[in-house]
Amino acid sequence: MSRKTEAELSSSASPQSGDSTNKHANGTRPSSSSSPSSTTGHSTAVNNPTAESPSMLTLKKRGDALLQDEEREELMMTQRGADASSLATQDDDFHGLDDKESSLQHMSPKDMGNFILLVVLYLLQGVPVGLTFGSIPFLLKAKMSYSQIGIFSLAHYPYSMKFLWSPIVDAIYNKNFGRRKSWIVPIQLLTGCLFLWLGVNIETWMAQEEIAVGTLTVVFFVVIFFCATQDIAVDGWALTLLSKENVSYASTAQTIGLNTGYFLSFTVFLAFNSPEFSNKYFRSEPHETGLVPLGGYLRFWSMVYFAITFWLVFWKKEERVPSDESDIDIKSVYKIIMRIIRLPHMKSFMLVLLTAKIGFIANDAVTALKLLEKGFSKEDLALAVLIDFPFQIIFGYYAVRWSTGARPLRPWLWAFFAHLACCVIAMTLVYNFPADGVVTSSYFFMVLATTVATSFTSTVAFVSMGAFMTVIADPVIGGTYMTLLNTLSNFGGTWPRFFVLEAVDHFTVATCSLLGKDAQPISCVTEPGKSMCEQMGGECVSYQDGYYLVSSMCVAIGGLLLVFYIAPTIRYLEALSPKLWKLPRE
């Protein structure tokens, strides 16, 4: 494996392939005889949209190659959908992609097949994410406090810290096997094996009176680490699997795949794991267990992981791009990441990504669990989210179309306001939960409507931000640049979760109506405390529910941040010239 210094990475001309042809989405094109960075090649690219240089630039960008300053600027303007005249005279304008060219209906068969592959690979990410972020906390709520669930939430961290090892995934690979497959195949095999092992043991762990929170957290931490590593490789592969005119649909594939896997592992699984749901809709005689046990579900997905991975090994060939001929020095990539982080406008963008989700985090982390605690059944909650699922797919498709044009983050800002409103509505629904514990049709409909509205705002924000990141990403280090931005966005929704869950227990005051030993009051904030109180024949009396205080504080902080910092900063960042999103030459 060849090595390059940082200076070479930052200033060298783009590598040329030894092949005489360049593969393009719609056929085969001859490569330009001159270097893409030469004066002739650059001039041709500007004045003739069908020239060969943009095609080569696209291949280099999608293969994580390093480009000279002029090439990077030209490529980013092409990526923003600029026409030939605006590229020459208005370098700072954003332009939307042509609807016909970017429509799924106009994809070539090759692009459509690769789009479906991306959906499947992202779905495999969504399965462990749905279990770790959704189902497992729901199943553990009966035996664990919010503080203990907060400890388990630390298992989410690898998905939000993957940029730390993304340069390694970008740089180390087997050329003969494929740059991305070198990581996707072994990671998916390891995940399949871990799922198989978990499927055999997890039922025993979950049946224990006191759950070993530390052990469970470590195991799922490893699962999410594998998932995050696969995501790095798939993100990079998405840049070469889809052609230039359809590369923006990589975010659509991610939305569809992740949401599908997430809801299968969260919504659908919880419904079929519920004895009440299974007995009501699928059995003539009731049973104590649901149709789909957790262990069986994990074993099933282990087989799916193995099947798809073997298909990748034997039937899917990863095409080489010119940049695969030159390797990247890992140390230099980390240095370049630090230089990206030090860009003045990047600091502002990072601060937005790390604080934007504070307003929503209490609603996302606690509201559903609080509804369960109040008496809302798991199967009804699962049914609400199940009904919401097809809307997610529709929202994801149209959000891409709304996020094109001169202001791709305008939908993100509107979704931010709407999401805060949904958080207030959800908190009001929890507060007004029926006193008799009977969930009426009207109350269920309100929960359903709030769920759909919240999901709508989240999907629009996710796709809009993803589209903006795709536009601004300097192809200096390709997938690593995108991974850095995406993981910072994910981390913005991860780091507050632990503190919010801890705060709910901290600000909650509840004691048993009966006194314990030495006439001391018994706290029943946690589930074990409630069970002890009931066994004594007492009643748990709540004097203060920390959920309402914490949720109100989060919405207030989120609203203030939006009005006084986030919205002005987003408008400023959208107006920046493409030149400011790339690294200055040393």
C-alpha cells in the first residue's frame, strides 16, 4: 500500500486511471486525453456541459480522491446543479437539480438496482438501531428506572462517534475484493454471528429479576459499533454506486432503508412480541408469550445478514474507480479532518448540529415510555407507529424535492418550529391521559396524529440536512467528510439523552403511602420501588413528575436557541460561497 504525505493529499493532481474508458451510469465514455486539471480541460468543462472532464471529476469525487482547488470548486458547483453560464459567472449560487434527471422514474436499470441495494444495506443498519434505540428500552422499562435506561443509552454512542475511525475505513482495504466490500462483508458477518449468539442468550438475561445493565450496555455497544462501521463503508459506496444525476437519492435510500429497518425492529417487533396483540388478532386461544420472541427475532436477522453478505461476496462486483489506484495516508487524513473542523464557518455549523436537537430530546427519549407508564399499551403504541410507517416513506421522497434549490435548509427550519410544537402537544397528551386508564378512540387518534406529525418533521429535517451536507461536502476526503458531518448531527441527539433520562428521575418525587422500616418513607420513583410498594399493599403517590419539568426546559431552551442562534446561523451558512467549504491550500 502506497503512502502519501498531507501536502501531497492537499495539492496533488487527481490520479488517472490506466483504463482507456470511464464507466458512466448511462454507458461508457472515453476519458479526456489531457489532465482534468489542465487549462484546456478546465475550459472545456466550463463551456461544454457534455465534455469529459466533469465525468472524470465525478468519478474522482465519488472515489474519495483529492482534487486541486479549481477542480473542487467546479465539482461542487456542478453538484449544486449550476448550468454552464452560471458556473462561469455566478460561483456563489445554489441551483436545484432538474426534476426529470433526478427523478426515480428516470433512473437507468443499473442505477435502480444499485438504489435498491443501498436501501437493503441501510435496512440492515436500521435493524440493530431499532432494537437498541427503541425496543430494548421498552422491554426493560418494567424492570428499570429512567436513570438505568439512561445508562443503556450509552450504547448509542458509536453511531455518533464513527468519524473517529472513518478514515481507517476509507484508507485500508483489499483492492481485488473492493474498497467498500472489504469492510461491509466482514462487519456484516460479525454482526450476524453476534445476533445469533444474542438470540440464544438474551431471553435468559431479560427474564432476570435484576437486569445486568452494564453487560447489556456493553453487548449492544458492540452491536452499534459494527452497525456504525458498516454505515461508513455504505456511505462511501453510495457515492460510486449512483451516477452523478442520481447521487442525491442516496439520502432517500438511507431514509427508506433506515426507517424500514428501524420500524421493523421497533414497531412491528413490539406488536408481534406482545402477548395481548398476538392473542387479540392472531390466536383463538390465548398464550402468555407473543408470536415473535426476542431471541427468535435476532436469530432470524442473523440468517438475513448471512444471506445478503454471501450475495455480496459471490454476485455483486464492486467496480473500481480511478481513485482506488492510490491509497490515502491515514495520519494525513486525520490532520485534514482537524483542518476541516478549524474552518471558521465549520465551527458554527458544528455548534448548530450539536445543539439543534436539545429541544426535542425529552420528547424523543421519554414521552413514549411515559405513556406506557401511564397505562397506554405497548401494542397500541406499536400500532400507532406502524400506521405512521408508510407516511415516512412518502415524506422521505417528497422531502428530497423540497430540499433542492437555492435554500435547501429552508424546510429544515420550518420543520424545527413544527417539531417543537409537536413536543408541546405530546407533553399535553401525557398530562391529560385518561384518569381511569381507558384509552378511548379519540385519545388514540390524537396520539396517532401527533406521532405522524412528529415523524413528518423529523423526516423533513433529516433529508433536508442530508441534502445540504451533500451539496457543501468538499470531495477532499469523500465519504469521511460526509461521515464527519452526519455523525456530528447524530451526536447532537445522543449526548443529551443520558442527562435527560437522569434528570427525569432526579426531579421526580414519589413515595409509598405506607412507611417502611424505622417509619421511613419509601421512594417509588423506580419500577422496583413501585413493585415493593404494591406488594406491601400500599399506593405510590406522585408529588412531582420530573418529565414535565425536564420536557418544558428542553422545549424552552430549543426555542431560544432557534430564534437567537440557529435560524440566523443557518441563513448565514446557506449564503456562503462554495469556496469557503473547502480546505485552503497550504
